[in-house]
Amino acid sequence: MKVISLAKVRDTIKDLVQKANFELQDDVVDVIKEMEKKEESPAGKEVIKQILENAKIAKCDKLGLCQDTGLAVFFVELGEDVELKKDDGLGSLRDAFFEGTRAGYEEGYLRKSVVEDPIRRKNTGDNTPAYIHWEVVPGDAFNVTFIAKGGGAENMSAIRMFAPAAGMEGVEDFVVETADKAGSNPCPPIIVGVGVGGNFEYSALLAKKALLRKPLGSHNSDSFYADMERRLLERINNLGIGPQGMGGRITALAVQVEAFPCHIASMPAAVNIQCHSHRVLSFSL
Ligand code: SF4
């Protein structure tokens, strides 16, 4: 049995949310630099230069990469052989995640972006609740991946329930149509997470999980879906939206697709759009 202290979880989360918001990870920077070389439009090139400069300043001065520091979304793999030690006044793992998020957003001067009710819109004031997806796994793993999800990109995401007859073409057209409709709203160049299969809610989760794949731009291990990713990236970059909608070749940095078994009568598909400010970071205890 591995014993993990809840205070340790809280403190690690506190540091994680800040580091993710201050430092664009190397794999993301590498893809952006690569795309800078490919961008043909002068305005688009200039935008990419500014994105890279912004990342340098944010890292150096410990400032948020963007004013929208996002909903705090966590994917947690919790081993069956992990024992959680309640300490420092923390009574549950959920408390540890919420406290860590609260403290990290406060200490890092990160914007609090959560309202307590979707209609009445009063800010909770501490960026909680965090959005946590738990998965119980065999063994003693404790793996956490954080993604800061800004509203501009999240708002442009979409889900559609297809009949199986729509086939691969139907799904691909839907992904391209979603990116096209999004235009400049999600601060391109974007990252496109696609979830195919599962059911209504599972496809949305798959699409978000697809965004977490590292290194950014790596392909699905199934060549069928890897080819789909390549085709979609090309089609989206042919839309001409360009960096920040200024026109150009580079509308997307990557398209990442995840698939899952589904009902014989259904073919759900979801597209979760992420902006260039791709703040994803993991830790294991
Ligand atoms: S979409 Fe991303 S880059 Fe644009 S404002 Fe939101 S978080 Fe910031």
C-alpha cells in the first residue's frame, strides 16, 4: 500500500496550477516555433512571434500566459493500492484538490473564472470548484494531469450524435465545420481534440482527453486515426483563418483524435477546442 498525504496533494496542486499558467511547456513551444516557419502571411507570422514572446515574459516574470487563467480541470488516475492520509485539516481527496486550486490561484494572482450558478453568475471568488475526472486504476499509481481551460476556446466546442452511416467523412466534415465556425474566437492557432465513439457524455470526455496527449502533435497509435489527424490538420489549416484570425496558413497546431467502442446504432463525435495558450501539466506521487 502506498500512503499519500492529502497535504502533499494540496501543496503539489498549488504549485502545479501556477507553473502551468506561467510556463508554456517545451512540446507546445516547439510546435509553435515549427508553425512559425510554415506560416506564409506576414500578419500571421507576427502574431506567432508575439505568442512566443508572451510565453518568454510569462515564464520569466511568473505571470499568467493569458488573462483567462481558465477553469481548473484535472484528470486523476488513482490506484486501488493507494491509502490517503488525512492531515492538516483536509478530510478528503476532493478537499485537497479544491484547497490546492484555491491557494494556487490566489498566490499566483491568477484570475478567478468560476461563477457559482450558470444563470445568476456570482463569482465563487477562488476559482473553485475544480473539475475533476476520477479513474480508479489497478496498482498504486497516483497520476494527475491539469489543463487550464479558457472560456473562449471551450465555448467553440461541439458535440454531435451521428448515425453510423455518416462514416468517417461525416465526422471529419463536422470537425472542420466546427473549426471554421469558431473562426478567431478561440485564439488560433488552436489545438483540436476529437472524441469519436463512446456515448453522449463519454465522447466529450474523450475529446478533452485527446487534448492532453503528449508531446503535442504526436499521433494516435492506430494508423487509421493517425491518418485522420493528418487529413484534419491539413483541411483546418486550409481554411485560411490564421493566427488570431489574421489570415494565414496556420489555424491549428495539432489535431488529436481518441476513439472508443460505441453502441451499434450510434456514432457520437465531440470536438473540444483549445487555444494556443495550451496549459497542460502532469505530476505523479
Ligand atoms: S481562448 Fe485561450 S488565449 Fe484566448 S482568451 Fe481564452 S484562454 Fe486566453
